[in-house]
Amino acid sequence: MKILIIGPSWVGDMVMSQSLYSELKHRHPQAQIDVLAPAWCKPILERMPEVNRAIEMPIGHGSFDLAGRWKIGRQLKSEQYSHAFVLPNSAKSALIPLFARIPNRIGWKGESRYGLLTDLRPNKRDFQFYVERFVALASSKAAMKQEVSIEHCPRPSLSVNPQQQQQTLSKFSLTRESAIIGMCPGAEFGPAKRWPEQHYTSVAQQQIDSGKQVWLFGSAKDKETTDKIRNALTPEAQQSCFNLAGATSLTEALDLLAACKTVVSNDSGLMHVSAAVGCNIVAVYGSTSPDYTPPLTDKVRIIHTDIECRPCFKRECPLGHLKCLVDLEPQRIITAIEELENT
């Protein structure tokens, strides 16, 4: 088999898609797997031993660009792929495998994909968990319900090169002399996923007071939040809190997360990266639910409130109070950290 994957466009989804690649390699050890995905995905894909090559997708996530997709498809035709797995649900995502004349094109029923896919799976909601929906594509349509369950899905596992990791530590003048708590207080999805920064500050202060250091992760968009967290600490505690938001590449963030003993994170892409590099995970859920996209690790504590309006799956609180997050007390996260680190 020579396989082309049309990859997802979100960090967490890309990490979870590794479970499909692992399953394909388990079933077809000689298979070659190439992944067509946005350029930012390359650092993640390079850490997946199952992936032969990451191919940059130059067309933006929201752009149709039929002519551009035709050109890419015709360029890939010479690769003579035998199979394509189309992970996004859009019709446009299925065009490149069609134009590349890939004979076996597999994916879930989505928007007007009849004729674009040769193996159209009828109802992804037969599978509760997102990762199951990826892995099910490795099975036949007839067998997938019997063969796939969350318990038997391969777990994402991103490789970390110790030498490269040490270079990253040195670049940011970081050490591992004391235990490291990572914190990922951002969420691209929206504010209804973000635990309040004052709660993160409370946990950070307690962890530093107990002899640990805290590293704050995120994109440039999250730097205002991470600045508030660090600035609210006591002056002494600030010396043990390192704000890395917006300063690292995704590759560097991955290596530094792998140095953390435990990571406290909102439901975000970095939560999935942290799980895939072996950290203990304390996952904080607001408007979303772990019933669909939990961190795929056994070393996890999932924390949420049980108020009747959650999960609403909204980007912003429709009631304007964010009680699902505001009422989630820092002590619950502190207790979860202690439980994970003492097991």
C-alpha cells in the first residue's frame, strides 16, 4: 500500500490522527504513509515514526481554489498512491485524491462527497470518540463496528530527541533541576474553554511554593493571558515561572512540554501534544466534553463542573457567566496534580 492522508487542520486533531497511522502500519507494515497538511503541521508529523513524508498543503483551510487543487492532484498523480484517507469532512478536501486518480478513496460521509470517495462511510456518529472515527477508517466498512473501540485504539506517541530537547532547554535558559509544571491556559476555540487566569495563578503559586517551577505555554495570542498569570505571582515566585507563550516554535514547545512532569491544560491542541509526549495531564473542561476528545493517556485527571448548562459546546458562554469555569476551584487541580504525582 502507498497511502496519501488528507490531514486535519487543528493541532489536537493532527495529534489524534496518529492513531490511524499506527493502526494502518500495524495492519500493513510495509505501507508508505504520506500526509498532505498545512505547513504548521510539519513539526508534529516529523515526530510520528509512521509518517514517511509531510507534504505541504499550500491552499488555506477555508479556500476552495479548484484550480489549485487540480494542480496539486495532478502533481501527486505520479506518486501512484493506492489509497487515500480523507480525514476532514468537506467536499473540497476530497478533490485532490480524485484529481490524483487514487483508486481507493476512503472517508466519512460529509458535504456532497458522493462520487468523490469510493469507500464512503455512512455515519461517523456510530463512534462516540473522535479518535475512533479516525481508526475506524483502517477497517472495512463491514467490520469497523466490531473491530474499533476506544480501549483498543493506538495511543498517539510523539518522539522526542534528547539532544534536540537539551538544545531547546539551553536556548531558553531552562533547567530541569526542580520538577516542572507546565500550564497551557489558552484555547483557540474561544473563551468558553479557558479556565480563568486567576485560577491558574493560584495553582502556579502553590506549586512554586512547594518547590517546583512553572512553565507557561501558548501562542502569541495567549501571551497577554500568560503575562497576567506570571505578574500576579509574588515577586519571589516569578523567579520560578517562565513565560514561553509566543516565544517558541511548535517543535520547541513539544520538546519543552516533554520535559514537564505534569501539565495543566484547557481542552486544547497543546493538551493532546502533552499527552502524546508522556506527561501527566490535568485537563480542565468548560463548555466542551471529554466524552468526545479526551487526552489519550492513562496518566490523566479530567476536571469539570457539573452545572446543568454544560457542556454547551459554545465558543462563548451563551448565559454570560462562565460558571462552568469560574466555579471550578483551584484546589481541585492542586489535588489532581498531587494524585498523579503520587501514583
